[in-house]
Amino acid sequence: MEILLKVLLVIFSIALIAIVLLQKGKSAGLAGAISGGAEHLFGKTKARGMDLILQRVTVVVAACFMILAILVAVFSK
């Protein structure tokens, strides 16, 4: 059981890295880094199409990754 969970954790971590790298950058340079977070936080920019799908898949994969990490920690004791 522990080995299966560890293998799934590695698969989800690779998937999470790949999905994040597929996403388009939200800011450009230092000016975008300062104001880009505020725009994203208050919803001025909305994701559409493939960006929206990647954003939702990222949330699901990240949640699964965190749950698996907790399960591996619990079962490894």
C-alpha cells in the first residue's frame, strides 16, 4: 500500500510540474510582478478556453498531491 501511494505521489508531482509549465505567464517583467498579483487577486483578468481548463486541472492535481503526501506520511510510520 505504501509503495503504491509513493508511486502515485511521484506521478502526481510530475503531472503538477507539467501542468504548471504549460500555463501561460500572467506577468511581464518587474512591473507585471508587482501589479500582476493584484489583478489576478481581484479578478480583473479572467481565464478562458485552455487557460481555464489548465487552471482547474492544476487545482485538482494540487489537491490530490497534498492528500497523497499526507497519506504517505501517515502510512510510513
